[in-house]
Amino acid sequence: MTNNHTLIIGGGIVGATLALKLAQAKMPVTLIDARPARDKSAWQQVLRRRDARVYALSLASIALLKDVGAWQKIALSGRKADYSQMQVWQLNGMGELLFGDSESITPELLGSMVEPAVIEHALSQRLSEEDVGDYLTVIAGHKVVRMDWLGAQQGYRVTLDNDTAIDAQLLIGADGRGSFVRKQAGIEIDILDYNQTAICCAIQTAKPHQATARQAMLPTGTLALLPLADITDEDKASPQHWQSIVWTLPRNQALALLEEEPRYIADKLAAACHYELGAIHKIESIASFPLTAQQAKSYVADNLVLIGDAAHGVHPLAGQGLNLGMLDVQALSEQLTHDFARSGGTLWGTNQTLRTYERLRRPHNSLMMHSFSALNWLFAGSLSQMRPVQQIRSEGMYRVGKIKPLMRLFAKQASGV
């Protein structure tokens, strides 16, 4: 039997970042990752491939990764694509929103596009470094099969698939949308099914992206073109031509398109965005996922708290899913480390502390989830093609684009700072 102050279940980006934050504050923590650990060779094999998926990291997420020592490794790898502009437009109406100033001598950074494996690799390296070793234990390749609550004073006893038992005063669920922790705690969720499917892929375009993240609002759903890092010598000789695509379509339409040849999909994709970046020369790593939004009815229970996708999942319309999870990490780590320091290392994770975290994060996450749902309905809902709705939408985008202080506020919200 092992004892520990804090146990985090889920070794993805959100869980690993929180583990590092707590260890840096000298709070003993155990991180359980069901995935087997990768050695250097396995990581090289993973990173050799270009991933079609990419996270649009906000400035707040970048700052948090910098705090835990992971961003420095990402920057050294060169596997990031900074962007200084965001362009949002609709193809069947007037109005365009353009965030950022490309004409400035030194354009202001709005965020960075990074592939999931690149972030995970940087975090994996940090988890094994000496400065956090005294306070951090990582268990990889084993799943939690049982959770038993022993009472408020003792917390939880967690059993792994190898019969190892771990006692923890505080249990943190960072184990994704299908969270085992959430289900075992009896916390229900509200789910919204958009009846849409997102097609994601990597494409090489004729024109460079010019450090601009683009999003077209189509009648069928959103189409995002997000800059990808240049990873080969050929890419670097002609930079800024690779993009990550997230193309939202009605489910039946998406599934039918996925049956076609890659070249056909590429041509349809180029036409859908009206050749904004010219023809598509190459297309790779075509995949898809159904779109739903969900929110846990509660983020906390006795000796237990949920973060990231275990607590909430939003429409990918604005690329804010991971960023919301990272804001959870920041808020929860601040609450826990404050209590830990104030009590001389004897108090952490009380119900009052956890409820404070929930009050800080749940209303904000709910607002973001419903805002994305409203935007999706406005552009791709059943009434979106009615003439009055089109006129309101076009006029609204046109007017908002003319109000510079409002545009700066939107850009600040997107950056998370």
C-alpha cells in the first residue's frame, strides 16, 4: 500500500501539467497514466510523422507550459507554428473579422499551433527530471479498476489493474471525456449532440499561411485552416505551406465524403474554402470524430475534483478545448498550493477549496460552451440559411469588425490572458 497526498488519474496534457505544478510547489503527487511509457526510440518514431491534429495554444496556455518547464523544450524542437493573425469570415455574406496586425514590424503573438505529441513529449521529459523527482511519482501502463471512498479524513483508496493500492487525500480526475473517475463518483453530465462530424487532415497549399489562423463559417459548419510547423528540409525550403484542417459537416455528409479517395477530398476541401490559399498539393492523415459538447453537473465531490475534458468538452469551433483545461489547471493549482503553504503542508483539497475552484471555473466553461453552441447554430443550424438570419449575421460581423476596442477585447479573451 502506498500513501500520497494527491493522486491524479489521467496522464494527458492537462493531468501532466497539473502534476508538474504541484510538484514544483513541493506537494507530493502521484500521476497515473494508463498508456505505457515510451522510450526515446518510440518517441522518435511518433514525432517523425506529421500529425493532422493541432492545438491552438493561447498565450495563457503557453505561459503555463513555460512555468512548468515544457514550453522551452517545445520551442527548441522547432515543432510549433506561431500565429499573429486570426481571420474569421463567411462565404455567403458580407463581414470579416481580422484579429492582429500583420503590417506591424513585429506582429504581436496571438498564440501557437502545436501537435499533441510534441506537447506530450515535452511534458514527458519534464516529468522525469530531477528537480521534481522528490515530490512526483509517475505510474504508466496501468489502469485504475476500482475507487473506494474511505471518508473525508482519509480520502480515497484506488486499486490498479496489477492489484497495487494507493491511498490519496485528494483524487483528481483528468481522464478525458469518458472519465472513469467521474462515473465512479456518480457525477452525471449534460450532453449536446450537434449531429456533426469533423474531418481533420494535414494539407499542403499553394499559397503560404502567413502566420494566420483562418476560420470560414460555412452553411454546413466551420472550416478551420490552422498553421502547422515545417518539419522536413523540403518544408523549410518553402515554409508556411502546411495547414491543419478541421472541417465540420453534417454527420451523414462527412461519413459519405470519408469514403472517397484522398485526392477527391482535397479538391472538395479547396473548393469549400473558395481556394483561399490556392490549390491543395498534398493531403495526409485524414481522420474524423463526432462533435458533441458536455458538462459535468458538478466538478467536485468529497475529496475529489474534475479538470479538463473530464469536467467539460466544447465544440472545436474556436479551438479552445485544451485552453479551457489549462485554465482549470491554473485555477486549481493556485487554490491547492495556497492552502498547502498557508497550513504548513498539512491542509489541502478541503471541500471549501474545491468549491472555490468550481465557482471560478464552471460558470466560465458553461458560458464558453453555450457561446460556441450559439455560434454554431447561427451559422450552421436549421434556421441559419433563412434570409433574416443571414442579414443579421452579416451585419453583425461587419459592425463588430469596425469596432477596434471590441476586436481587441475578443483577441484578449481568445488569448486567455
